[in-house]
Amino acid sequence: MRKYSGLIMLAALGLTSAAAAQEVTLRGVSAFAEKTTYSRGFERFIERVNEAGKDVIQINYIGGPKAMPPFEVGNALKNGVVDLANSTGAFYTNLMPEADAWKLTQHPMSELRKNGGYDYMAQIYAQKMNAILLARVADNNPFHLYLNKPITGPDLTGLKLRITPVYRDFFQALGGTVVQTAPGEVYTALERGVVDGYGWPITGIFDLGWNERTKYRVDPGFYSAEVSILINKSVWDKLNDKQKAVLRKAAEQGEAEAATEFAKDNAADTARQAQAGIQTITFDAAGAKRYYDEAYEAGWAGVIRQSPEHGPKLRSFFSKTK
Ligand code: 173
């Protein structure tokens, strides 16, 4: 009897200490090029986790689009080929069209975490992606249209524009012809004259040298670029409390600093674009209003068309007015 209970004790101890000592290593991939604007938040997250998570949890950064095509990252996360992903909703609309609605948010994430908007999206992430959105690391960062041919009003007739799902409905509503490419193909498309312009946020056009191939930026900006760190939900559910706490803390830090960081970067890149000789195209007040309002009208119409079930609800959480 004594021998028996001793064995049980040893087994229990062995199991407990093995579980406690087990360091988990997660594989992470970014849909954006390594060391560029939209991978930076993820890379900082990885540094924080690897620093705070010694002997507990580590992240092995596989890299950016050289490791995996951007539009495949969502699938890889869902299927558990990777455990963590840095991506934007527009890159995995094949799995979850609703994710593209993040771009239409007119409240900061801190507010969406409180008003039910985050929780509503979390259910869809769980259901369609088997994922949890840990942190939005790009926020407060508008998109713009960049052109090599001038326009005088909100009319894109005759222009061929590089897009992702972010810009499709808007640019088409203004009469533009659209062609979807990953960011890695933008430079060549501009160089060869395959496109007359492209959609991209206010920051990051210098990362891949597009400034060399860009004459104009159209103001005002529109929407709010979203880039987030996702984790496979089955992987998350298997982590212990200590491991989750390390991820949560790094995620919270990243999300909390995003809006102010981007406010700084937005201003810096706007100035740098002017210095690089990129001219600003603006419209008269009525034209600017038409342009901006059409962005949201066409954007929401697109989200609701693709998700009649969730689109209207998301609009009520994400919009200031509706
Ligand atoms: O233009 C894009 O590739 C795109 O959709 C995007 C989204 C968020 C940040 C940067 C780019």
C-alpha cells in the first residue's frame, strides 16, 4: 500500500513538473515583408514574448511573404500550419469576408473592446477561422489612393488601379478598373505601367521603393488600416495560464501603443512623401465630401453584400453615425 501510493505520488509529481517545465514554441508568419511598417508590430510582439517567456513560451518567426504568400496566411493559421499570424482582414476574405470590415471602424480598438464590437467579431473568428485576434497592431492609419496620372475630381474612369479587397468597392464605385495584387507585386506593376496607381495606407510606401514610381497622392485618406496578430484557437486553448499571460501582456502592450505610434508615423511619412516630390491631389469641399462618403457607402455595401447576416450588425458597432 505504501509502495503503491508512493508510485502514484511520484507519477503525479513527474507529470506536474514536466508540464510546468515544458516550454512551448509557436510558429509565426507575417503577411507583410520582414522589417517593414506592417510587420513591425508583430516583430516587437515576438521580441517581448521571447524576452518575457523564457522557459515558458517562445515564438519562432518563420518570416514574411518569402516564407508564405500573403493571401495564404489565413488558411495556414486556420489549418494549424502556423500557430500565429500577422495579417489584415483583406488578405483572408476567402475564409471570413467580415474581417475586411475592420477597415471601416471609426472607433479605436480600446472602444471596440468595450462596446461589443470586438466580442462580436471574436465569435466569427472562432467559427470561420478557428482563431483569436490577440491584438490590432495597426490602427489610426488611413488609406490613400496613389496615382501616376492626375485627376481633378472623384472620378477614376479610365484608370487601372492595384487593389486588395480593402479598396475594391470604393474604387469601382468611382469608375476605376481594378487589379488585385499582393504588396510584393506593386513595384513591378507600376514599373511596367500595368497600373496607373494603387491603394495603400499613408505609411509604408518607402519600404518597397514605391516612392520611385509614385507621382501623386490623393487626399483625403479614408478608412483605418487594420493589421492584427492572430493565434490558432486550438493552440491557444492548449496553453497553460502562464503561457497565455505572456502572450496577453505582449498583445495588450502592442495594441495600446498602436494608435499613438501610427499618429507619429502618419505625420512623418506625409512629410517624407512631400520631400520625395510626391504631389498631393485635393478636391474642392464638395468633391472631397463625395469622395470620402462614397468610400464608406461603397465599403459598407460591399461588407453587407458579402455578409448579410453580420454586416449590418458590424456597421452598428464600428460606425460613428449608424
Ligand atoms: O493594400 C494592401 O495590401 C492592404 O490591403 C493593406 C492592409 C493593411 C495595411 C497595409 C496594406
